Amino acid sequence: MTRVASPVDQDVRTRWWALPRVVDPRVVVLAWASFVVEVVLIGTGGLVRLTASGLGCPTWPRCTADSLVSTPEMGVHGIIEFGNRLLTFVLVVVAIAMFLAVVRMRRTRPELFWLAFAQGAAIPVQAVIGGLSVLTNLNPYVVGLHFVVSMALTAITATLVHRAMNGPRLARRLVPNWYVGVVRGTIAATAVTVLLGILTTGSGPHAGADEAVDGGRLHRTGLDPAVLQHVHAVPAYVLFALTLVLVVGAVRLQLSSKWALLLLVVEFVQIAVGLTQARTALPVGLVGTHMVLAGLLVGAVTVVTLSTRATAGRSATRQPVSR
């Protein structure tokens, strides 16, 4: 016998499919999905580069001049490169769902609306830069710009998660001015560390092209990777020292130290992986892990920064005025 849906069941289904007017679990889940997909894309982009599959699809937006998809003749490099392109569509679906989830809150929670909009707007920009990296035969600076945009998207989606879970920010600071200064120094050290890391990778053996495909021209910056490794380490150690100050300062001030501690753990692992890969001839597994950790690093720094101000709570329905 067919069960007739009760009015309560129908109401639940209607509310589930209706676009949210307030932040509910669907919004939080989609915010987390946005962040996770961005980090996964960093990993798959690293896989493309580390397996020398950057020109697995030798043109763009098609994979070849005659095919939208990879062909058997292109081998594993074509599969890896085309697979990374396909994952972008997953990000598009998540970004559209995220935008629809907050579109009815554009007046009550404008920060969520604009963050979701920024995520969606950055995707075609990222796709075009990725295409240009192929069309320019993996110019290391174009490839580096591709990674920079990925880091920016990681920061945007980390902010989206924080705002969805904690609400819009208030004017009230939770930390003294000197602590804010250390946080700003941490941001600067993170930016320099990531940029120098991009230059270091672009100068080493993992430029992303297969010699058989690229005619033997592995495009690199021309800079000395051995020197850049040491230069890259300097801001990384500065960042670690500043984070120690944040952790100790939070404990002394009796503030929540969980995000600073999380940042410290990410940095510790990142430094350990970086030192190991430098001493073991840059194995692709460790280099890929190092790239993914860079995304987690940016996400953690973003949350540490956002946590210096009070928030209105997830149920807040209007943006408080902030100074």
C-alpha cells in the first residue's frame, strides 16, 4: 500500500528545497564543501605538475585541436590533465549551489552573498589563467599566477566557512593592538613564503612538462633553485616564530588559542615536509603534500586573522556596523 505523505513530511521537503533565508546546516555544509574542493584542486593541480602532465592536453579550451576530451594516444598525461580540468566543473557546481544558498540573504547577510559571488567570479578567471599556462607552453610565471589565484580562493572560502559558522564581524576587537600587529606580520610572512615557494618550484625539476611532449624544453624561471630554497626558508621561519608569539600571547591573555595552535601545527608539518623534500631530491609525493599544506596554511592564517574580532553569531540577520 502506498504511503501518503503527511502534511509534516511535505512541509519538511518544501523547506529543504526552498532557498535558505537564514544560515542553516545546508549553508554551512556548502561553505565547507567550497573550501575542501579548493584544497583538493590544489592537490590535483600539483599532481598535473609533478607528473609532468602540464601539456597532457596540448591546447585549450579543447584538449586537442580535434577533441574536447583526452584521447588514448595521449596516454596517462592526457588523463591526468583532463581529469584536473573536469574537477573544475565540480567546483562550479559547488560554487553555484553556495551562491543560491545565500542569494536570499543578500540584504541580511551581505558578507556571505559577496563572498559566494567572489568565489564564483574567480572560477572563470582561474580557468582562463590555466588555459594561458597551456597556450604559453607552461610559462612559469603564468603557472605561478594560477597558484596565486588558488591561494586567494582558499582564503575566500575559509572566510566563507568562518562567517557561515560564526556570523558577521563586530567592531569590538578581542585582542590588544600589539597582538593585531603580530597577526598582520603573520599575514605578510605567509604571503612572502608562498610567493617564494612558487618561484622555488618554478625553478626546479617540477616545471610541469614532459620532455617527450615539450620537445625537451622544460620551462623554468632560470633562477637557482638551490639558492631559492634557502631564501624561501627565511620567511617560513619568521612565520613560525610569529605564530609562537600568537600562541603564547593568547595563553597569557587567556584568549582562545585553538586557531593559533592549528596554524602552528600546519607550519610545523609544512617545515618538516619542506626540509625532508629538500634533502631527498624532491620526491613528487612530498612536493605535492607541501603544495596542499600551503593551501591549508593560507586557510589557517585567514581564520586566525578573522578571530581577532568578535562575531554576531550564526543567527544574526543583519550586518552590524564595523569601524
